[in-house]
Amino acid sequence: MGRPERPIDPDAGPVAEFACELRQLREKAGRPSYRELARRASFSVTVLSEAAGGRSFPTLAVVRGYVRACGGDVAIWDERWRRASSQRRQQATGSVPYLGLASYQVEHADLFFGREALTQDLLRRVAERRFLAVFGPSGSGKSSLLRAGLLAAVRRGDAAGNLGDAAAWVPRLMTPGEQPVTALAEVLAERPGDAELLLVVDQFEELFTMCGDAGQRDAFVRALLAAAAGDGTRVRVVLGVRADYYAQCATWPELVTALRDAQLLVRIHGTDQQ
């Protein structure tokens, strides 16, 4: 049985409304499992489920894959995506590097500003270490920093000065969800064998809020540490953690060791220059 989807309020904004529309399309298609959709669309289960999750706005390529897998009309959904994207842009105030509690995504890098120095600092730390964590209070913009800052820079190739041949890097984003081990296995399976994988695990606190299996939590943390520490590894891991879950991270002594001198704290509000 697939993991249950979170309820979404379609009136919560264009991202939530668009996610509800995607879910309705899947219902009309007979509610195929996300594993089946992933097979049809050539995207991972995590990417497709997040597209209809209501927390982040999917890229057009992901939407097209989702729609094709559900037998929908791609041309119609292209227009729906553009309309929703335009509505989201209209919400941007341009005064701070985040929109209330909504995070900027990779595709919003052109709207993300004010934290250029912090992004460069994070890139430098990623180049120096294979495992680190970004902590910040709720609303501090840490997810925006990871997505519209770090991942967007790597995808654009802007990180070459810090990461060498950035074109050889494969950036991936995931959240733990209810089955973190499965989600991690799916992401790692997508990685080309000769590429450097930059794995951003955002909302790491879901490990405590959504996963009720202590064994899964232990296995997930140890798998992340092993992926970044093995001989000849080509994986780097960056965690995004809400600051009020800092103490819970001390549950694992090996995680404490890995994060010693490998942490970045994001201040709440303001820009790098303030």
C-alpha cells in the first residue's frame, strides 16, 4: 500500500491549487501508484509525489511527465503550469529572500536574492566536506537557500569555482517522508556511476515527525553517513534541519561526530548584508 498523501487546501495559494489539480488528474486515471507513474514517466517516485504534495512547485518537465503518465493532455497542462507559475511570481515582494513561509525552489533562482554571500559560503563548505547540515528557525529561509541558492548554482554551473567541474555534478533533492530508507534508495538509484552526487536532504526533521519506525530512522541516518564517508565515495550530503530539532540530531553519536565543525546556521530574517 502506498503512503497516504497529506491533505491540501486548494485555497492556500497557487502551489496548493495546482497540486490538487494534479491529484484530481491521477484520480481520473484510476489512481495508479506513484511507483507505476515513475515507471511511465521516467521520474522518481519522490519527484512525482512531491509534484502533487503542495509544498513546492514542480518544474514543467516533471509536470509533463506526470501528465503523460496519467494520460492527460500535455498542451492543456502546459498552460495550467504557466498560469500557476505567473500567479506565484505575482506574490513575490522582492524585499526579502523568501515569501512568508513559502520556500523558493530551484526554478525561482532568478527571484532569490540577498543571500549571495551565504550561498557562496555554503558552496565553499560543500567543496571542503562531504557531510554537513544547514540549521535555521522556521521561516529563516534555509530551504530557499538550499534550493534556489545551492542547488540552482550547481545546476547552472555557477559552482565551478568551488566544486571544480560542476558539469559533472548531479544535484538531487529529497525529504525523508514516512519511508526515508525507500526514498533514499530511489534517489541513489538515479545517480550515474561516474558522477558526483550532491544530495540535499531538506526538512530532515520529517525523520522525527513523519517516520514512526525507529529502525528506519537509524538505517536512514547510517546510510547517509556511509554514502558520504565510504572509500572512493562520490557523494556529498547536505541536511536542511529546523533548529528546534537540533537536540534530536544528537540521538546518533556518529551523526554528532560528522557534524562537528560542519554546520551552517541561517539567521531569521534579513540578508547577508545586514
